[in-house]
Amino acid sequence: MQSKDVDNERLDLKLVEAFHGLFQALHARRTDEWSPGKLTMPQFKVLMLLSGPRCPAGSAPAGDLTIGRLARHLGLSAPTVTGIVDRLAAAGLVTRSRRRDDRRVVEVAATAGGRELISGLLAGREERLRRFFARLPEDDARCLLKGLDALRKAIESDEGGRVESDERS
């Protein structure tokens, strides 16, 4: 019985190693679309949250969000998010507006240019992934799909790291 536990532990370690290796390989083959003058990763994440239906499932409602909600969803402080939003606003990628029913609350929205930039980045990422997937034998692709679906379900069923939504701010 103990042998099975050791095998499972080794499998977990191998899966973690494979996961890290995958991201290292993807990172090593990234394009210059993330170069200075485009977006930093925190700016990308803010725009993703604001950019509509391509927003990661369950991370936040797409559309206008307050600085406080953005901060909670990103795990950052409100002053840090304010700085990120300042730079995005200066680049014309987001706008700020005061909530009509409570002028103290500032809502942030992606501009058409911000949504277009995110759409282009996601389309490029999708195209690269499709190219990588096309290189897999069909049986491997089907196994990968099954495994990724199982991983997604395991992640979704784990309540330990879920960010709670707060509609007030």
C-alpha cells in the first residue's frame, strides 16, 4: 500500500515538473508582442478583466470594475492598481468615471483601443497554441484534451483559493 503512495507522490512531482516545463517552453518561444511600449503583465491582467467575453471564466465579471474590485481580483493593493490604471489611462487603453449614485466610487472601463489590443494578443496566443497542438499526433491531442479538462474541473472544484466577489466597491 505504501508503494502506491510513493508512486502517487512521484506522479504529483512529475506533473508539477511537466507543468513548469510547459510554461518555460512557452515563455522561451514567446514573441515580442509583450515588449516595452505594449503591456506589462499587470497591465495585461487589468485589461483582461475589463475587456469582455474573453475574460477568464470565474475571475470577475467583464466590464466596468472599481479599483477596489480590480485590486481584490489581482491580489494587489488599491494604490498599486491605481498606478497601473494611471498608466493604462495615459496610453488611452482605459477610462475612469465616477459612479452616479456614489461619486466617491471610481469605475474603470477598457476603451475600444484597449479591447482591440487584448483581442489581438489573445488571437496571437491562440494561433501559436493551435500551431503547437497541430504538431501532436491525434491520440496524444485527445489524451491532452481529456487531461486538461480533468485539471480544469479539479481546479474549479477547489474552493481554497477562490477570490470572493464584493459588489459594493
